[in-house]
Amino acid sequence: MEFQDRCKLPNMPNFDCLLFDLDDTLYPLSSGIATECRKNIGNYMVEKLGIPQSKIDGLCNLLYKNYGTTMAGLRAIGYYFDYDDYHGFVHGRLPYENIKPDPALRHLLLSLPIRKMIFTNADKVHAAKVLKRLGIEDCFEGIICFETLNPPSFAPDASDKSEIFDIEDYFDKINPGVELPKTPILCKPNVEAMEHPLKMSNIDPRRTIFFDDSIRNLQSGKRIGLHTVVVGTSQRAKGTDYAIENIHNIKDVLRKLWDEDTVKSDEVMCSAKVAIETSVTA
């Protein structure tokens, strides 16, 4: 009888998959996980890569803005490190206890009779821990994560030194003859990084709804044909089809999409009653 009150929605021939980002999408930003993660990244840069503390904030902002993640940016400008070591340092110290079980979200996901997948830039260990803390680890068909897109790295040889590209100097000076170096790491919002795993997982973007808190990721998703929903705000930005203030309001979007007689409007589709966030300990 578990599914007796399953979501009463019309058949939906035009969509067959829901694709979810993980961090700050399936649990609230108020958990503090993002803040701790940024702090750990800074500490890794200082302790493991020898970057001065005074440069961390500015460098992180530039790398994130231009490469999608700080990690991808660090590799682009010439830093070598073991990917597992990086993830172990950055994610291994996170206060996962701040993420509380969310039975309401579990019930909601199980009530939706459609394929569901996770798509995160994080590593598989982090993804598994987050989903287990939320109590929704068995609600998804699969997880597209860092390891899906990137081959294993190796510990760099001590003698393997490379020149570090000065990205701060690059933006301080105008030099049309110099290009930003490319990163070997694939991650959202890189379009190739998004197209490849969808093909691997047999996901048709035109028949998929993508939920993410990042406007950049959603804009890239829109370019490859995904239907996009920004989570965590009532404001629909360019490149997003809908906006919901909370992941618990998924059905507000689905009802709209599944109503064949409703013409898609430019208005934000958000619940008249915003779901209450799962309480967390800061």
C-alpha cells in the first residue's frame, strides 16, 4: 500500500527522466555544507599546493567563474594533484551531520513514476554520503559524478614541476595574444561534460527535466535541449524554464508540464505555499 497515494498526474509521453543536481538542490543551502566546502578548498590550496592565504579568495573566484569549479581551474593553470586526495580533503571534513533525513522528499521521489538520476560535479563518495544522510539513496536509477567524466589521476612526481599560469595577471592586463589554458577536467557547466554522460546513460535531453541551483549549469543544460528548473529561488533567470523555492515543490512544475491543455507562460512556476525546509543544525 506504500504507493497508494502516488502522485495523481496525467500520463506524460513527452518526458521520461528527471535529472537532479545534488548539493544545495536536494538539501537546503542553510545546511552550511557549501560554506564548509569552500573553506576546505582554501585550506587545501594553502596546505597542499603552497598558495599564499592572501590569494585564496581572489583566485578561487576567478577559477570558479572561468572553469566551473575551483578544482578544474587549478588543474588548468598548472597545479598537479591526485583527484582522490583532493576530494578526500575537501569533502572528508564536511559536517555531514548537518544534512538531516528528509522523509518528505523520499516519499515525493518514490511517488513519481518516472526515471530519476543524479548529476553532480562531486565525487561518488560524497554523493553516496549525502544521499544516505537524506535517506534517499535508493530513489535514483544512477549517479553521474566526477568519476563518470574523468579518468583516475595519479600522484605527481616530486620532480614533475610545471609553470603556473598567472590567471590574476591575465585579467589585470589586456593581451590578445594570450589565451586562458584549458582544463583536463570535465564538469558542469561545460557543455561537452553534460552531453557525454547523458548519452552514456541513454538520457534524451528533449525528454528530460533538469533541476539545479546553478544558473550557469542550467543555461548549459538549456543549450543541449534540457528543460530546466532553478531550485532555491522564486525568480526565473535567463536559460531557465521554471523556478521553485524548494525541492519539495517539484510537483508544481510537473503538473504544469503534464497538463497538455496549459500553454507555457513566462511566469515563474512556484508553489503558493513554499514547503518548509528540513531543519538543520548550523
